[in-house]
Amino acid sequence: MDAIEKIQKLKQKLNAVILAHNYQLPQIQDIADYRGDSLGLSIEAAKTKADVIVFCGVYFMAETAKILSPQKTVLIPDRQAGCPMADMITADQLRTLKKEHPSAKALCYVNSSAEVKAECDVCCTSGNALEVVAGAFREDEEIIFVPDQYLARYTASQIDRNFVFWKGYCPTHARILPQHLRGKRAEHPGALVLVHPECTPHVTALADAVLSTGGMSKYVKQSDCKEFIIGTEEGMVYRLSQDNPDKKFYAISDIAVCPNMKKITLDKVLYSLENIYEEITLPEDIIARAQKSIQKMVSYT
Ligand code: 13P
Ligand code: SF4
């Protein structure tokens, strides 16, 4: 029996479901029961009837699944698959920032730890940041937006609110440069350029559309255009090519790779199911407080 067959058998035995982010390796995307962006994965984690969730993504995503389904067993096949951006702010740093801005409300990107989510009024993803800001805050309110300075700045460029920024960023998206975009556009002049809001403002300013990975999927399906330059982690090109075999996709740069997303392999998924490894555990009070900020986000989406 090969690894895939063993995974399928164990999934049945344990009543497990495999959730995978759009940046996962093709062989992981292929065995997933559901793949999507951070928002879609959170919603799926909250509604699944499975007893065990094997989360193929990075650590904060598995934590989010646990926060939304605390009674379920949530596994991440590699504990080291972290998100460097999520680690760029600690709950202590956020508490200090809140003290410096005592009347401000706090908004965190879902790419943050459970402790940071627990400190915030509401959470958002790159797919719903605008709706959340519009729905959750008054126009005259000051909003601390952590940790991604680029998602925060892009959101600020789209909606008139008073933001306090933090200095976090995604090292993978920061590697995407305007010259990559211009070079690909010169190679494929008929293609539309879609970029993720984690890219720098120099890049988002040149794009045809700025979208979450889920937003890219929808955009491509609805578009009459046949060619797209994809300005995000390269795994997205596999996802889009599979879903839209009649269209062509070009990665904006072959250095836009998230090494943490690529840590999950078939062997690790199998080990995870065989050994119930590594189980996400969180203190009950953190779950309760973080749940509020995530549920508030979902109510505005
Ligand atoms: P999406 O929610 O757009 O999938 O983004 C998650 C992420 O980590 C982007 O780097
Ligand atoms: Fe984190 Fe960037 Fe990797 Fe997304 S692509 S998980 S933001 S490091």
C-alpha cells in the first residue's frame, strides 16, 4: 500500500478531514478534502463534521481551526511550519501598543498567534479586510492593524479610516519586486496581473487586481481573459491551472516560495494520522477570547 492509500484508510478509520491551503505542494493539494484561502479554511474548519482535522498549512491556520472547533482533534503534520509574519508581533508588544493608543480598537490579520487574536477586537483575512473594517469600526475610530504593514496600507488606500500600522511583513511576498511584474508583463502582454495584498505598495500599484488567494480563484473563473500573471506564492499557480485548464498562468517570480508552506509532505501527513501528531492545544481562556474576534470577523463577511 502506498502513502496515499494508507492516508485514505486512516482518514476513514479516524473520521478525519484534510484541509490544505492553496500554497501547499501539489501532492498535498491533491489529497485534500478541501483547499482554499485562510477565510475559506476557517469556515470549513468551523463546519466540518469530522472528528479529526489534519491541517496542511502553517501553524496559525491550524490554531485558527482549533479555536473554531475546540472539541475536535486538530493536527499539523509539521510543528515547524510557522509563518514568520505571524511571529513578528507578540501579545506583549500588542498590549504595549494598545497602552500607547488607549482609545484605539485592535484589528489583527488572521496571520497572527492565538494570543494576539485574543487581544484584538476583531480579526480579518486578506479576503475580507475591507468588509471587516467597514463593518466593525466607526469612521472616527483609531484602528491598530497588526501585524502586516502592507495589507494594512493597502486597506488604508481603499477605505477612509485612521490606522496605526505595525512593522510586520511576509518575507515571501516582499521578494516580489516591480521589475518581476514588469518583466512578466513584457513577456505576456495579453495577461492580467493579479497580486496579493501582502505585496509591497510598489507592486500592488502596478497590478490589474489586488486579491486574496480565494479572490484570485473567483476572479479568474469569472474573467474572459485567458492569461494571468500570478503575484503570490507559487503554489497558487498549480491550484489555478487545475481549476481552469483552458487558461494559462505564469508565476510572477520563481523566488516567491514560502518554505514553511512546503514543509508538509505526504509522509508527514501519514505520520500525523498514524501517531495523532502534532496535536494543537491552547488554553481555554485564549480559545474563548480569540474565538470572539474570529466570530466577529465571520459576521461581517
Ligand atoms: P490567503 O488568505 O489569501 O490565502 O493568504 C494567506 C497567506 O498566508 C498569504 O501569504
Ligand atoms: Fe506567512 Fe508569507 Fe508564508 Fe503566507 S506566504 S504563510 S504570510 S510567510
